[in-house]
Amino acid sequence: MSRQRAKLVVGNWKMHGRMQENAVLLTEVASGASALRNGVDVGVCVPYPYLAQAQALLEGSVVRWGVQDVSAHAQGAFTGEVAAEMTLDFGATYAIVGHSERRAYHHETPELVGAKARRALEAGLTPIVCVGETLDEREREATEQVIGAQLDAVLLMLNEEQAARIVVAYEPVWAIGTGKSATADQAQRVHAFLRKKLAEKCAAAAEVPLLYGGSVKPENAQELFGQQDIDGGLIGGASLKSKDFLAICQAARTVLQ
């Protein structure tokens, strides 16, 4: 069954980028992604100021674009917030919600993450819902308890039709930007748990894309993406280098062959 699911690779630029270097990166990614053929979807989530640039350079290509967060509100007196609907003016497809950096640095609760996911869906975006445990939580063997609670908080706010339209990204906090990555076996076990949890919501939700994120590199991407329940990756640092990002996308294509 798993080999029938398309692969998805999404770059998360975080707070990086300038107009000139973005132009080179986006052009190279669009050109390289066009050679992947069917079976691999590619996306980039850029900082808000570069949405218009992403639209201008990626429109008509196979690469979709999105944002790294959205407000839980549709509009109103929320200074500094960006509504999901606003991103549609720039052709956005994806919205990352619940990234561990948002949870840690901006104190986002599981309930707020759920509200953001629902808001994104209502606006017509595809939310990439991030879940993950810290090193301390893993060492206490609390991984399933922690990520299960994080996912449950989102699923409680969604109906079955909405739940079937999300993407879930497992990003162990201890592996993000550290150079350390979960082993393929460790990642697979967590993804299998997440798929089972999604199946409890509804059968259609069990087939949503499950991505792995956390120091994914060209060297380890193929082994990770070859696991039964890993459908691709949410890529941080490596997405800032077109050669590395495209090599990761190619790894996703290779496991489908």
C-alpha cells in the first residue's frame, strides 16, 4: 500500500533568504524538480516577504510554495499576524503549523496548533502539522505519549474530511539543526504509530502524507524515504542549497522506482 502513495519533499527556509540569492535558489530548484517526473511533489515554505517572489519564479513550474506559519484568526486587530487567506493572494499551497521552534520560542499550545491547522484548511491551504519530542522525552520513553497528544489536539478540532487533507511531519526536536538524525528504524516506528493514530480518526486520514524532518541530508534521505510509512521529508538547512535539496528530492524518486 505504501508504495502507492506519492512522495512529498518540502523545504522550510526558516528565517533565511535575500532577494538575489532567493532568485538563484528558486530558479535552480524549479529547473531540477521538473526532471523528477511523476510520483514526487516538491514544495518550499518561504518567509512571508518572499511569497511574491516565490510566486513569480515558481508559477507554471512543478514546485508549489507556502508559508511557515499562519494565524488562527481569519482577520481582525491582531498586529503582526498573517491570515491564511492573505497567503492565497500569492498562490500559496502549504502552511507549516506547530513547528517545534514555534512551540518552544512562541509558547504555542497544542490547542493553538489545532486552531491554526483548521484555519488553514478552511482557507484552502494544506497544513503541514509538525509533531516531535525532545531528547529528554525520548530518553524517558515518552515519545508516543508526547507526539500522540500533539496530534490528538489537532485531530479533535477537525472533522474527517478535514483530517484527510492534512500533512503530518515528525520532527524529533533533538535532531533539528543538530546534524543528528533519527535512524531509519527509529523514524519508521514513530511514523507507523502516527499512521495508526490517524486511522483511528478515519480511514482516509490514514493515507495522508507522513514526512520526516530532522537533519535530512542527501546521504540519509534514500534510506529514510524507503521506509514503509515515511512519505517524504520536511527539509530545513539542506533546502537552502539547491544541489542538496534536489538530491533529496531525487532520493524520494529513487525509492519509487
